[in-house]
Amino acid sequence: MSEKKDLGRILTKDFFEREYMNLGKTYRQIGDEIGCSKSSVMYWADKMGIESRCIGHRTKHLEGKRFGSLVAVKEERNESGYAG
């Protein structure tokens, strides 16, 4: 059996919903865990209709949370994309 068919049996829509969406794993983490490349995982995610997360998705839930005497705040960026 080809590697492509093997990946198709592993990288199902249910798999992506659990690992990528619910557990928050990255495509690279998933690829490392199942022994394939990040691009292969991305291919199958697209094939299954899974939308990629935006880059800052992991930090949004931290806004306003306290870490000792510190409080996480939202970083603002100007039109050039620089923090300011």
C-alpha cells in the first residue's frame, strides 16, 4: 500500500478535529507524531476541508490573564506591522 493511502487512513476529518482543532497541535507536531512532513499534513488538512488557524491563535486566550503581578495585554501593531 502506498504512503499516500496510509496517510489518508490516519489523517481523517475526525483526526484533524481532535488533534488540530481541539488539542491545538500544529501541523508540524502532527507530522512529527505520525512520521510525515508538515506539508503532507497540510495537504490532507486542505483535502478534509480544515481551515488553517491564524498565526496568533494561541495567544488570544491569554489576554487579561494574570501571571503573578503581571497581566497579559494585547499587542497593538501599526500599519507597517510593527509593535508600537
